[in-house]
Amino acid sequence: MGVDMHALADDLVSETRALEGLLDPLTEAEWESATPAEGWSIRDQVSHLAYFDEAATLSAVDPDAFRHAAEAELADIDAFTARVAAEHRDRTGEEQLACFRDVRARMIDVMATLDPSLRVPWYGSEMSAASSLTARIMETWAHGQDVADALATTRAPTPTLQHVAFLGVRAFANSYRTRGLPVPDTEVRVVLHGPAGETWSWGPDTASNRVEGPAFDFCLVVTQRRHVDDTALRCTGDIAIEWMTIAQAFAGPPGIGRRPGQFAGNS
């Protein structure tokens, strides 16, 4: 069965609404709250999402223009993301939220109509339009977790976690390549428990290396929002254990992740 871009777009809308539920009540002072990403406030998390929504739209409608812009941005990715945050700090929280809503709506309108197999450029790679839209779901969920952590609140797991988990599994090889490490030829079985008690699984059932546990915890680890030691995941086998210490579902250079115990008891 082919990928339904409208269904993916609906899932992104659902995840967007969940994030907006955290943002709508914020006072201006709360928009300045520090998040787990060092030096980033809640406002910076939202401006980051808005910027890359615009980038995803440009990638789809004008690939050459995107490639030209990305070439300069990739020269120093850390400086680039810091600049994105700095350039939007003169906005009020209300202004930043309005901007995010506008660019998110336009991106969804554009991407929902694309052929899911269309190849679009991204930072250092190329992907299908379906993967690009799925990545926006993952990014929204991950940065939404940063907002939730800044506010010391918890979020209920939702069905959209399956998209995040899928990208986390699919990024197994890239988690190694982005660190300059050889990719193991060992297969890993991943078995996760979804929010409604369903089971999501990937990899051969006969694999001796396994990662098992709550889907929510797996998604926290592969988006580097929690250290694996602070989750209920059960890792069996050297490769599975190693992977969970370096896993990242997102593109770009290696993330710094979270320290063990940084959020113990706050997931």
C-alpha cells in the first residue's frame, strides 16, 4: 500500500495542535524559559521549527534554490542554527507563534499534494517527500518535548509516535556514519509498546540483538531527549546497547544528547 501524504499531513496537524496546546497559554516571560538545549529558550525552539518548515517548503517547490542556500548553511551547522535562533529573538512570543502557524500551514498545504516518492534535497542528503513530511512530525514531537521539559510538564503518548519510532529505526546506519563509525552488519530487532497497547516491531524476530520497551521511551532516546539509562528500554546484545547510546533520528552532525540522570523521574 502506498504512502498517503494527506494522512501524514493530518498526523502532522495533530502533533502541531499538541505543541500549540503547550504554547498558547504562555506568558511573555514563559516564552523566555530555558529548555534543555543549552542557550535555547522556548521561543528559540519554535523559531527553529518555523525556519526548517520554510526550508522544507523551499526544498519541495524550488530544489535548486534550496541547494544553493543549504551549501552555505552547512559550512558551519552550529553557527547556522545559532544564527537562526538569534535572528528571531526580537519577536514576542505571540508573534513567533503566529509566524510558526503561518509557515506550518503553508508547508502542509504544499507537501500534502506531492507525490510521496518525489525526491527532494535536504541538508547533506536527499529524501522522498514522504520522508520529509515524516521528519517534520519527528522534529515537532522532539522540540515539543523540549518545551514540555522547560515547563516541567508531561505529555501523553500519541499514535504519531509510530512515525518517530520508524525514523529512529531507519536511521540506525546514519547514527554510526554521522560519527565516522563503521556500520555494524548485525541486525537489531526493535519491539515497542504503543500508547493503546499495540505492538510495533522492526527487524528479524530471530535477531539476538534487541531493543524492547515503551515506544515513548524509544522515541525519547532516538531524538536524544533522554539517556537510555533513564528509560524502561531493555537492550540485549552489544550492538543494541551501543546503538542506543548514539542513536539519532534527525539529520546533521552528532547531537550531544542528554546526561544519565538529567531527567530521571521526569518523563
